[in-house]
Amino acid sequence: MNIARSVEIWVGLFVAAGFAAMLGLAMHVSNIPLFQTVDGYDVQLRFNNIGGLRERAPVTMSGVQIGRVKAIELDPRSFDAVVTVTIRRDFNEIPEDTGASIYTSGLLGEQYIALDPGGLDFFLEDGDEITLTQSALVLERLIGRFLTSMGDGGDDD
């Protein structure tokens, strides 16, 4: 009876540890900031359309994650989306003329910002703004343009 009880306790602990590991993995994959804080400097980017970009989305350069999206706001004057990103402090020599684009990764379509380094000898600092940006490609607009072009040139009787 004592051995059966201790086996039940060990199985229960093993199942509880498995649930805790699954919960931690789910939180890590979901970009919940509990495990992913970025200590760095903030840079602003302006886009005409950010598509489905969300806060805490990755910011990459050459495929390496160097930061996260901190905030997304709408400029009431220009109606541009102003995206504030936090770049890790160890990436402090990013050229000032760096460009930024919004891309989609994977099958689930998570969007992220990719930085393309420029060639200047002046580097981004806290509070700077990247002006060379490329907005997100919105799939619905591309399909609409394709269907419209198909309808315009289809009948030549």
C-alpha cells in the first residue's frame, strides 16, 4: 500500500511538471512579455499600413532577432502608423540610414519588422526615427488588384 501511494505521488508530480512546462512553452511562443523583456533603446518607424503587426512582434536584422515592437500608435496629423521598437543595447552600431520593412513569417502569418542596414557612419540612438520604411503587403489588396486586372482584359470579342 505504501509503495502504490508513493508511485501515485510521483506520477502526479510528473504530470504537474508536464503541465507547467507546457504552460511555460505556450507563454514563450505567444510573445507574452513575462519571459521576454528587452533592455535597449527606442526607435520610431512610420508606415502607411502595418497590416496585422502587433506589439511585442520581433524586430530582426539579417534574420537575427535584435528587438521587439514596443508600441503602435496613429499619428493624428499624417494618419501614419507610428511604431516604436526597442532594440537591444548590444546592437548599438546600426547605421542611421537603415531601412525597415514589414514581413510575414510562417504559416500562421505572424508579422515582424526586418531592418536593412544602411552605410552611414552615424548610428541610431534612443529617440531617433527611421524614415525609409516599406509597409506591409495586404493579401486582400493584392487579390483585389489581380481580380480587377483579370476583369478588365478578359473580353476582346
